[in-house]
Amino acid sequence: MTHHNDTTQTHQRSGWLWVSAGVLASLILVQGAGMLDSTAHAEMSSTSGAYTMITTDGGNDEILIVVDSSQEMLMVYRGDRNQGMQLLDREELSGLFARARARALGQP
């Protein structure tokens, strides 16, 4: 049973890794295309100093993604009406991109 729990946790972590990588890739594309000045309909982004914040629909919850460029960290929060904001995951950007690069090259 422990092996099953470890496998489940690994899949959850790798899932957030892909979500984080996708969000960062989207940010790069949007920034490069100059689309941040256009009206946002379902999702919003904002930059203040070293922080970039992005909200997105997470089904029943709102998801807040915070990129702290000074600390090179990405944090993912879930907004719940009953429990407030909860930190779901926290990743160092250098490690995140290193793992994404390794996966793209077919390495574990």
C-alpha cells in the first residue's frame, strides 16, 4: 500500500510540474505577443515588482499562481470559500525548468 501512495504522490507532483510549465510557457507566449494589455475575460494576470500573479478557473475552485522572480519561486494556491487560500505547491524555477528539459529529452 505504501508503494501505491508513493506512486500517487509522484503522479500528483509531476502533474503540478506540467501545469506549472504550461502556465510559464503561456506567460512567455503572451508576453512575447504583447497581449497582456488586452482585456482578459476568464483569467487575469498582474505584475507588481518581483511578483507575477495569475488566476485561472480550477473547476470548483479558483487557482492563483504566483511567480516570485526575486526568489525564483513558483507557488500555486487554491482559493476555497470555506477554507480560504491554501498553498498547493511550491517549486524553485531552476529545478522546474531542469526537470522539464530532462523530460523533453526523454530522461526521467
